[in-house]
Amino acid sequence: MQHRHTRLALALLAAGIAGSAAAQDAPRQQQLERITITGSSIKRVESETALPVSVITRDQILKSGATNIEDILRRVGANTALQSDSTQGAGYAQSFANLRGLGPNSTLVLLNGRRLANFAFGSIGGNSSVDLNSIPFAAIDRIEVLRDGASAVYGTDAVGGVINFITRKDYDKGELTLKYGDTEKNIGGKETSASVAFGMGDLKSNGYNLLLTGNVKKQTKISAIDQKWYLRGLEEIPGSDPPTSGRSFPGRLVDFGITPGAYANAGTNFSACDPNFNTIQTLEDTTPNGTPIKRCRFIYPAMQENLPDSTKADAFARLSLDMGRDSTLFFEASYARSKSIGRTAAVPIDSTAGHVKADGTYPSFALPITSKYFPRELLLSLGYTAADFDTLGGGFTEIAMRSVPVGPRTNNTLNEQTRLVAGLTGVAAGWDYDAGLTVSQAKGSLDYFNYLHEGRFITELATGVINPFGPQDEAGLAALNRARMEGPMRRSKSTTYALDAKASRELMSMAGGPMMLALGADLRKEKANDRSVNADYELGLHIGGEGSVPNTTASRSIYAVFSELSMPFAKGWEATVKARYDHYSDFGNTFNPGVTLRFQPSKAVLLRASAGTGFRAPTLWDINSPTAFTNTANSLVDPDCPPGQANDPRCETQFNVRLSSDPSLKPEKSRQYSVGVVFEPVRDLSIALDYWHIQKKDQISVIGGDAIMADETLYERYKSRIHRLANGFISYIETPVENLGDLKTNGIDVDVKASWGLGSMGRLGASFAGSYINTWKQQNGKGTPFVSYEGTAGDGASVQPVPQWQHTLGLDWNLGNWNFTLENVFVKGWTESAGLVEANVGPAVEYKVKDSSRWNMAVGWKPVPALALRVGARNVFNQDPPFTAVSSYGSHVTGYAGSFVDPRGRFWYLSASYQFK
């Protein structure tokens, strides 16, 4: 089959070359300037396209008040759920696009039509995509969002669509822009930014053009405890509790089940449960003398941040040189840098927070019963005897705690992207050509602070000088400091080398216009060097960290040929066929054709349709990484907790998960089609409706531990993947990456644009863009029934929330030197499953997340032509984000969905832009 596809691809290319030879001497028609639209290789007049492309202009970006790419793409309805770690800093401070909710790996991100290096850090079954922070923000001229699959043009990853960031070209002015913004409640989240753009030279008259841009943005943190959104479930969900963890401070005696500080007569060495960070859990079970068992549960979100401290900067340069004979030599260089300081709850300590040993067991965190911090007198008062104290043997007992005296875990991340392009574009022998050599590299650095080393902490704890239940003396603090695990942990690189060339030309006249052909080829090499620089970090000896992080060093080579033929075979009709053949050095070949059809019976109506196939290659981590351990995102309930242990915190915790790669993985395959209509019944009014349908097969994913533990059906199906210790508690859950079943999704996009002249009152523009998801369902295993996720929170693991409707409404009024904008960004709420709600806040009930509707407004004024001032407010009505019972969604804790909303409340900003040339 692969050889037949090869022959078909080469035959199509040969036919195009033969046809072009016959037409080489035909005079080239002089038309309006042709440009390449995202999703096509043919240069054409923009209005000719039959593809559903949303365009966000630089003017719209400036008027929105957005200061980063993530904020812009939240306004795109087809971008179902950003996969973002840019809030709270618990991950790597990256931000990924996610068209159609198919995952970042199925959204292709381009800069000026060419690829960038994927994010440097990866994991088995994880995302490998372009970090949106690596886009040079100040250089953007427009953003084109292709809401259709495009593997026939671009190859892998373009299943859900393509986002192409296009920079300014032929710019010969100078501009300085300053921005300042702050929250109305003065709780942090302040933004300051500055950008500059400078251009000189005219390509036609001077023979060159040089563009330089730079941008710097600083953001300050917001502490979650100042907003306390994580406590809203107490009112939203009857019978719920705050999101808590059994790993608390003050700590717990594991084998007794009690926290000394929960009892009034505990003594001076034992701190009471601080209500800002703890709840007191009283059990029906009692101590030997009949006293109820009490313990603290830690409200871990109280130590999180709803926004981290961060600094971002980028620079971009483009030099264009007129080489004569309709050819231009160009060079591009860009650099982007994103630094984030993310703080999360202090290290959680109990046996299951330690690394999984070869036999599936965990280390013990043992306190000597001779320690002055062992609550001997309290235990005796509760009816225990000295014979009960030595629970581990050798004079030790097990403890669980939270390292609050050490401070919050702090992840310092630095992500960088460097990209160099040299290319030649122009016209030769009737061909519009474009060729380029690209070298792009993403670098990631991770430093830890306030983490604990497992072995050193166990050693220090065994001396008896650390107090797990209250304040530390000097000896205890010194012991904790000796147990710290801090400094550089991970230094990684992702590199892409690419050589590409494409050319298009007119072949012959047809009834509806000129037939056009495009031919092209890609050569690409991808390399991943994801490595730990701390051997103990690699082995997962950082308590409460991300598990083991083995080194992944891998590479692969890709070559591809592609072609596209546009045939306006009758007046108002145009058919385009395209095909691409890719060869991967690590899994073989794939061939992907596509076709589009456009019919315009009148100036007022345009009908369009497309169909094609697509694919997504497995990531280098999916097929090369050594086995690794991590943990579930949520605290989950074990349905088969050992008899009599239902109240043991080990039955409701973040369970360990074992990830394993598979070198025999096949690429994902997809088929998609769309049909649409564009109406222009009157001048300045355009209404577009597009129906889209995507079906994947052989999905590359994992059945996540969160999904297995929170879904009864999945739990029964995959129970054999749950490994247990001899005492019945869970050791770890197997979650191998694999080719799973099918995925189907479809829906409708709506795009309305209108403009009205108001005479002396200026001009009013309006826009409305929305996306409705009718179906989003997948098989969680080969041959298994489809599970529908539209309008739900997903599965708590690989499937993120799938809101059925999102829209952005905009009004733009221009009056002389004044401009007023009003914008509404709406996301329909979704339903969180009973299993996920139970895992986080207690009751096993479904919860309907409320709709999010945020209004933004701004006023602009140009007192003189060179100066533009703007004042605006985001979230004008100061609405808190809807409560979510489930953690993650980019925010990592129960409370709100960071992937969908900004946590800052009403946010005022001011910008000033001055043109100095």
C-alpha cells in the first residue's frame, strides 16, 4: 500500500511538471498581488480562497488590550481549551493551542508559514507542540487560523487545524508602545510591558528592507489564598468539603490515624490545625478509650498561586534584499524568552509520595518513638499503651506530613526559542517560488527550590530532631535544610532543521479562470535531548515531585513531496486537489490527499466544501523514552480499598502512575470534511456558516490513571493495570501509550462581520464568531463503546473540558480621532462527572460548571497623528471565574479553569504608542 501511495504521489507531481512545460511560454496574467493563504501552497488573491480561515489583524490585537498570544487565542471559538501551564506555575510555564479539543499535538503552529521547534520538555503520552510564548509578539502583523485539517499541505499535526503567525513585512516606520495594567482589587497580577518596532528601506526603491522588533512584559503573582476560589464549593455543591489532602501540616501518625494538634490537650510541641490551611476531620472510629479519631486535612490550594511571577521577552529581525529579476533574498532571526517562578503547596510526605521501588513498595517515613516530638502522653490519654507505639519495629512509627516549615515548592522555569531562516522568494520562468532553510531550537531549564530529597529526609527524620507535628527548633530547621533538594534539575533541547521549497504557476486558461499548480518538497530533521542534570531527580527521589524523569535522546528524519492543482473548470466553480507523501525514518510512509470545491453563483453567495485525510506522528518521547513514574492529577478514591481501611488516606490520594513508551506505535490517521456557505446579502455584511467533521483512528494516547479511577466502566475494564501491595493498597497504575480506538467530532462555526457608516457619527463595525460542538466522542480502547464528552469536563486526564459553545462578540466604533471597542467572550459551562467531583470535594454528584461571560471595553484617542492613547478594562463587570470542582484545566487545583479565563477580576490598563518615523 505504501509503494502504491508513493507511485501516486510521484505521478501527480510528474503530471504537474509536464503540464507546466506546455504552458511555460504563455504570458503570465497581470493580476492583483498574490499571496499564500494558510492551508494552500498556491499564491492567489486572498478573496479567492475556499478555506475556512479566521484572520486576526494587528489592529484587532491592539484594540483587544492583549499582551500575550494565549489571551488572543482565548477569543477563537475553534480553540476549544488551551493546554496552559502559564497560570500557577505548577508545570513548565508553557502554553499550547488546542483546535477542536483534539489536543495540542493535533494543532500545527507556524511562524510565517514555517515550523518552529516543539517545546523542549516532554513525556510519554504528553504534549509535544510549539509553546505559544515562543512567538515574537511585537512582530505580529496578523494571525490566520485555518479551521480545517491540512495534512495534505503541511504533513503531521495539522489534524485539528493550523495557526499561522505572520509577521510584518516591508515596514519602514518606527513605533514605541508602553503598557501598564493592574487589578482593581490590588491583589497582584500587575502587568508592565514595552515594545518597539523599527523599519527602514523600501524594497523596490532602495533595494532592501530591514525590520527590527522587541517586546518585554513583566507580570506579578496573585496568591490563591487572597481570592479563596477553592472554597466556593461549600456553597455550590451541598455537602462538599474544601479540596484537601491527607498529607497535612501539622502531620499525622499513619498507623494511629490521628493528628496530635487536632486535640486540645496535645501539648506545646504540637500545633493546632490552622483553619486557613486545614480542616479537622472527625471519624466515627474511636481510640481505645472511646475518643473520636481526629486529624487535619490540608487545604493545599491555599498555598498555590493563581498567577505566577513571570517575565517574557522577544526579539525579531527580518532583512529583505532585492536580488533583481523579481527575486528577493531574506533572512529572519527571532528569539523568545519566558521565565516563570511557580509556587505550589509544600512537599507532601507519606509513603506513597516516595518513589516506587523495584518490588512495587514505597519507602517508610519513620519517626523514632524516642523523639521528643513523639506524642507519647497524648496517646496514653487516648487509651493507647506503650506496647502500641512501635508500629514499624525497631522503635519507629510511620508519619505523614507537609513540609510547610521549608516553604512552598518553587519551580523556576526558563523557556527559550531561537529561530533562524534564510530564504529566497520571487518569480522565475512564470513560477512563483519560495524556498528556505530553517534552524529552530527550543531550550528549557528547570530549577527546584524548597523540595526535599527522599533519602536525606528519611535519614534526618530518623534522628528525631524534626517535628512533623508543629514548630521546629534550630536543630529541626538545620535538619530540614540538610534534606533539601534544590538547584538545576532539567536542561533540555528540542531542535528542528528544515529545508523547504515550493513553487506555483498558472498552467492554462479554463472557463472560470487560470488553472494553477503548486509543487513542493520538505526535508526535516527533528531532535530531542531531554535530560536530567541531577541524578536523584532522574530517579524520582524528589519527594512529591513529578516522579522519575529519565533522559530521552532521540531523532528522526522526514522527507516529503507535495502538490496542489487548482481548476476553475466553469464560471463560478473551482476545484482544488492536493496530495502529500511523507517518509519518516522511524515508522515509515504516509500519503494524504485532499480536495476543496468552491462555487460562487453570485456576488452574494459562496459555497465551499473540503475533504481530506490527515495524520499525527508519535512524538519522540512516545517511541523512545524509558519507563517513568508520575502521579494522577487529582486526588482519587480507590473503589477496592482494603477491607476496614475506607478512612485511610492511602485510599484517597494521588496515586502513582507508570508510563511506558512503545516503539511499534503507528501514526494516528484522520479523515475530515467540511461544508460551508458565505452570504453577503448587502455591502459590508458577511455571514459564514461552516459544518466540520473529523474522525480519528489509531489515536495515540494513554488511558490515564485519573480516568481509570474516576470512571466505573474504565475501572472494571482496566483493573488489571492497577498493581497493589501485599496489604491491598495501590502501588501504581499502568498507563502505557498505545494506539487506541476512534474519535469523532463535528460541529458548526459561525462568523458574522458587519459595518455601518453613521455619517457625522463615524463608522460602527460588528463581529461575531462562535463555534458549536455537536459531537465529541471517543473509544477508550480498541473496539470499546464510544464515550461522549461534549459538554463535559473530559476524563480528568487526556481529555480536557469540551464546552459545546464558545463565541466572541465585538463592537468597534470609530469617530474622528476617537475609537471605542466593546467585546464579549463567552464560554458555555460543562458538566463534571460524579467520580471527578467525589475525588476532589467529597459528594459523588455531577456538577454543572456555570457559563463564563466576560465583557471587555476600551477607549482610544489620537490627539496627534503620531500618538495613540488607549485606556481599557478587561472583565468590566468584575465577574469571578466559574467554580470548578475538578483540578487541572491549566490551574492545577480545584477552584477555576485557568485554561479558559483570566484570574485577575476587573483589570484596568493604559497604553501609549508613539510613531517616531
